Amino acid sequence: MRRLGLRTRVSAAFAIGALLLSACVTLVSYELTRRTLFSERERTSVRTTYFDAAVVDAGLQGNDPDVLTVLRSLDTGADRYVLLERDGRWFSRSADPAATAAVSPALRTMARQGTAGAQRVRRAGEPTLVVAVPLSSSMVFYEVVSLRELDRTLQLLALVLTAVAIMVAGGGAAVGWYVTRHALRPLTAVAEAARTIADGDLEARLDPDTEPDLAQLSASFNHMADQLTRRMERDRRFAADVSHELRSPLQTLSAAISVVNRRRDGLDPKAATAFGLITDEVTRFQALVEDLLELARGDRPAVREATDMPALVSRVCRARGLTGELLRIDGNSPVVWQVDGRRIEQALGNLVDNAMRYGGGVETIRIGRADGERCFLEVDDGGPGITEEDRKVIFDRFVRGRAANARGGTDGTGLGLSIVAQHVAAHQGTVDGHNRPGGGARFRIELAGCLP
């Protein structure tokens, strides 16, 4: 299972925290508001009931009063319903037989005992408040107050508070995303600097003053980069010095071999065979020294200039006895590129040599335009292709692919494709090798900033 990124986790934590906090505030606010509204409504209803009870009590004084007339004289509105229990009989303003069902037996018993009270019940699915006021030992006045509007108000309040909680959670996620974006910016700068160094720019450094809290990290990174640069420079200088020192004895050996080679016909067969082996090894040794020198010089920046690519491809082909008809130019491709001609010519030459030695020969050389301002250069061969294991290491130094080992060749140095990768990196480009449709391998170079 793929783990979520740090920014996503922090944003989710902010959102969950904001949601929990807003939920707690919402619940507390809703409960306090609900209790306050109900308490205020109960006090108002009790006061109103006592007032109406006084009116009814005054209206029932005298001989044979009309109870219904007295009850109908009350201004109860649409949300209140009045009842009167007198000598065991119920009186109401309307002929609703179910009206008395709102009065619970407990409240009725308490009122008969001379104690006023109020009780919240549900009548016809709606919240209702029943207030009882004893008028005498045989008469109790009741008011049934509907709390429907108050219940709707509380529902609306709950909906609003829930929406606020959701918005607060969303705001928390946005704040978390914003905070992590700015908090991770220094780490992004570190990653970018590391990527720049990996691409070959050893001068990339971090500014400790940009983020004072991460000054120690910036200083440590810069120190690491300095140490890496010094070590790479030391290794490059060592390789260059060793290769340079080896050139003189190799040149002496080559001169001696050329002298002996002119008298090779006078050697006995065993000596001639041994001399041939020495000649091959010295030639291979010379190629290795030249490749090491090229790798030692490879960290220098590319010197770009206008380069005729078809002419460059033709030179590479002629130097190896190949025909220029191998070249294919895509229709939208410019023929003049801004590149370091020497490096690209050597990179193409190494790919062609690799195809001729291990890939069954060159099938096609193609130049074209990739996305944006990038151009590509491809070399197709007719060999067995590249295994997935070789694709991961084929551009490393002193690595020989399975095709080379299968052919048993010893003339390669294992540095040709490493030089290709180094020259391509100097152009901020990429190189990749993969199997092409129909068989064989395809090596593709993409160069950045090559368009005029």
C-alpha cells in the first residue's frame, strides 16, 4: 500500500484537528443554546399560563358561569391550547377528544394535589410543553404549548453549526496545506540542489540566510557538497594524471611494436602469435587510456555552437565505413542544433561502435524534435536487444552487457556508454536504451536547449 505524502498527512491532521475542535464547539454551543431557548420558552409559557389561569379563575366566579365562554375569551393564538378540568370533567375551546392525551397522569396527579408544574412531551410527533396551574381543589387549568417553531429553529441552528464545522475542517486542511508548502520549501530547495549536483553542476549550494531555522542543515549540505566536489576533483585529477603518465610508455610501446611489425615475417609462428596478442592488448590499453582521459575531462561544461547534424552523422558513418543512407530526419526536425559538436560526435560514435560490435550492426540513425525545445538522436541496431537487468547498469563505468559477454569480445573497455551518458548530462539531456518493435535495441539521446 502506497504511503501518503508528508504534505497530505499534515493537511489531513490539520483537517481532523479542526473538525474535532469545531465539532466540540458545535456540540457545546448547540446544547447551551438549546437549553437556554427551552428554559426561556418555559418561563414565558409559565408566566402566560398563570395570567390566563387568573383570567379563567376570575371569569368562573359567580353562579353557573359559562366555562366555554370564559375559555374562548382567552387570546391563545395558534401555538397554545387550553384545557380546564373541573369536577372530573374536561373543558376545551374545541371539541378535540384527543386534547387531554397531552396531559400525563403524573402531571395530572401532581396538579390535583395543589402543585403547579410543567412537563415537556411529544404530541402528534411534535415537541409540546404542558403547564398545569391548580385553581381550586376541584379545578385545574392546563395550557398545551406547541414547541414546533422552537424545534425548527434548533434544527436550523444544528444545520448551520454543522456547515460551519465542515467549513472549519476545510479551512484547517487549507491551512495545513499552506503551512506544509512553506515549511517544506527549504527541503524542496535541498532536493533541487541535490538534483542539480547529480546532474553535474557541482557549484550548486544552499543559502543559509534564506531560512535561519534550517541554517545548520544548509551548512551541513554545503559542507557535504564541498567535500564531494573535492573528492570528485581529486579522483578526476588522479585519473587524468594516471592516464597522462601512461600515454608516454604506451607511445613508446606502440613505436616499438610498429618497428617489430615491419619484421614480423621473419618471426617464427609462436613468436608472431605472441606478438599479435601484445599488439591487441596495447591497442586496447591505448583505447582505455583515451577513454579515461575523456571521462576525466567530461565534467567540464559543454561548449555549444551551431552544429550541422546531418554532416556530423555523415562524418561518424564515413569514419566507420558506413553509408550515409542510414540517416533518417523527422519532418519537423531542425538540422542545425546548438550543441557541443565534439562531444555529440563522440557520443554518437560510441553508440555506433556499440551497435557494430555487439548489436549486429546499425539499422537506422534518426534525428528529430522531441517535446518543447528538446531534440533527439536515435541509433537502432539489429542485435538481440537489451535485458531489463542490463538497462539498469548499462551506462555505468566498466559495465559490459550480456551481448558483449556472449560474443566473447575483449576489445571493449566498458567505458563507451559511460562517456555517452556524461556527454549527454553536460547538455542537460537524457539517454536511454530499450528494445524496439521488431527486435534489436534502440538508444535514444534527448538534449535540452539544442534548438537555435
